[in-house]
Amino acid sequence: AQTVTQSQPEMSVQEAETVTLSCTYDTSESDYYLFWYKQPPSRQMILVIRQEAYKQQNATENRFSVNFQKAAKSFSLKISDSQLGDAAMYFCALTGANSKLTFGKGITLSVRP
Amino acid sequence: KAGVTQTPRYLIKTRGQQVTLSCSPISGHRSVSWYQQTPGQGLQFLFEYFSETQRNKGNFPGRFSGRQFSNSRSEMNVSTLELGDSALYLCASTQNLLAGVYEQYFGPGTRLTVT
């Protein structure tokens, strides 16, 4: 069975600052992929970033980057230069041999102007 | 390309009724997955269809069923609705990037309220 844990239910960041969202996971599969999804108040789930477990290099997409620690089964998301539009619920997710996603409970990020 | 579309966006039903939700994936995507999102349980996988066949299934009762058509459009059906079925139902269109590498793109969801 796969599990994804996001222990922080809420976080807040000042506009233009950097924030890190934490995620830990567990899986028995050797090949797996990790994702961060963003769900703004409009409810459309958006893929933010993907990390292949076999890659040592951390994924980066513009202001979004991850810190993937495979041995610790940790997968955190760093948002740099936070913007008001970054306010949303963020979900960490894991998939293995099939395309079924296992999600964490999510974290609500608020951005203070 | 057009994104994932789901219809209807909002639905109110009464206990005991049945409901059908529809999802059209991104053009060229052959796999569709369904998820249920509730405040208490979070996001839970319902099932996945690929080429008109159910490929994966989550831990939901048999009241939840689905199907996929030859044009990849998918429908999800819930029979004998219960209050606990009130949720946001999300459909995801899956792109197979490489062997075993998938990315899922979500639709806006259907908000089902059971009274």
C-alpha cells in the first residue's frame, strides 16, 4: 500500500518570500513518481511539478522546486518569490506501476500581501 | 488543446436516486481516472478506464461504477445515493509520457450534493 502524509494543514507566507511545504510518503515499489498539485479556490486541480524517483536531480519549474530525499522518503515543495496567485490548497501525490494517484490530505497556503 | 471537461458542474439529488457524471478527456488521451474529494476523506481514487476497459479500481462499493466509450469519454454512475456520497467528483485525463511515466490532468469537477 502507498501512503502520503502532509502533516501541516495550513501555512502562511508573505508575498515575495519563500515557503516550503512538507510531504512524506511510503511505498514498496522501486519505480514511482511524485507530484505536487495545486487546487485554487476555483477547484481546478493543476499539476505543479513532477519528480521521477530514479532521478537524483531535484525537479524545478520556474519558481517551484522540490527537495527529494529518497532515503528519508521526503518530498518537499519550495515556492520562491511567493505571489498572491499562489494561494491555494497544495496536494502531494504518489503513483507507482499504474497511474493511480495516492494523495496526501493537502495543505492550505495563504499569501499575505 | 482543450482541457478536461466535466458535466454537469453541479448536481443536487435525493437519497436513493442514481446519478451519472460525464467526463471528456484531453484529445489523444486514452485513459480516464475518477476521484472523489471530500473534506473528511480527502482525495480518493475510484477507478481508471483505458481503451474502454477498467484498468484499476479503488475501494468503493459496487454502487459506484463507470464506463468508457470508444471516443475515450467516460461516465461514472452512482446508484442508490447516500448522504455520504456528497462530494466533488474529479475526472483526470492521463498522458503516458514514457513507459510507466504518467501525468494526470484534472477537470473542474462535478459538485454532487445528496439531500
